[in-house]
Amino acid sequence: MRIEPNTDDWLEDTRTSYDTVATSYADQVRHLLEETPDQRAVLAQFADLVCTSGGGSVADVGCGPGRITAHLRALGVDAFGIDLSPGMIEVARRDHPGLRFELGSMTHLDLAHDSMGGLVAWYSLIHVPDDEISSVLAHFQRVLRPGGPLLLSFHVGDDSQLKTQGYGGHPMKVYVHRRQPGQMAAWLNDAGFTVEEHMTLSSAESTLGGLLLARCRRNTQ
């Protein structure tokens, strides 16, 4: 059953929750990529697409403790991280010194038009309500160069549930929205993206996770 939050404070709830769990979260997810060769393969494919599309900076939006940012840098991508949570940014800078991490929100992405060679949102749309998705994807489309790749990962399903505890037993207050790949693809198409590839997989990160690779068709804003 899909439940939408009855509050306008979902961003603040998300920020506060991840500030609370930042250290424990980082400890739990630090080595997950070592256990998920399929995910590493998709990230390598994305890195190749960035290179063949002309290179440039890549924003890891909702970067959390920075593990995906760091992995992309190891693949030769000029990646940097953006996250809503100051706690997560602090942990990312601690764990990955020398890499660039910035405080920011995907709902008001403070990046110039056509400035990004690629963009990643790795399980970072899962707390965004349905009625905010189009606005977020419009920001993604605005900042990507035409032809630039976008990589999204998300939980697959049809329900939304309130998460009140997690990552070391700390209190949280975030809705977790599960979506079908077809719905995500339709939102992307409406926002000016062409989906080129999708897959689903199970891992320690998600009982059933979806991965979509898309390209920015054009900039309309």
C-alpha cells in the first residue's frame, strides 16, 4: 500500500534522521560493493558512458558517506558528492579525505545548467514523495549536458512505509518509497531522459533493487 507523508517536513525529517545514523550507516554499508559484482559492473558501465560522452564532472546526489563517489573516482571519473545531511557530509570527508563533498538538496540543486558530464542518484530518491519526483528530475535534466548519462538505483515495489528505526537501532522518521521500474522510466521520459538500460537484482542493499541507465535528451529550462 502506498502511503504519502502527511507533512511538508519530509526534507527536514530526512536530514535529521541521517544526521542521527550517519556513523552507524557508514559502518554498515562500507563494504557492500565488494559483495555486489553486478552493481560494480553497472558503475563501471556508467563510468565508461561518462568518458565516451565527453567526460566532465559527475555529481553523486544523495551521496551519504561517499562510498559510491569514491568508487567512481577509483574508476577514473571526476566525481563529487552532494548530500542533504551535514552528518553524512562530515563522515564522507572523514572517510575519503581529499575528495569533494558538498551540502545540498536535490530539490534545489545548486549546479549550473549543462555543467555535469554525468549524474548518479544511488538509492537517494527513496525518500522523495511521488509529487516531488518530477521537480527533482527536472533539476537533474537541467544540470546534465545533452547526452550525459544518469544512473538511478531504487527499491522495487508498490508500497511506502514509515521507517522509525535503523542502522544501529537509532531513531529515524523517513518514508521509504518502493517503485516499479516502469513508473521510474515514465517519470524519466517525461523529464527529458531516454532510458537505455534497466535491471533488477537482489543484494544486501535491497531485497529487490532497480537500476536504470538513461541519457539526457535536451535541456528545456
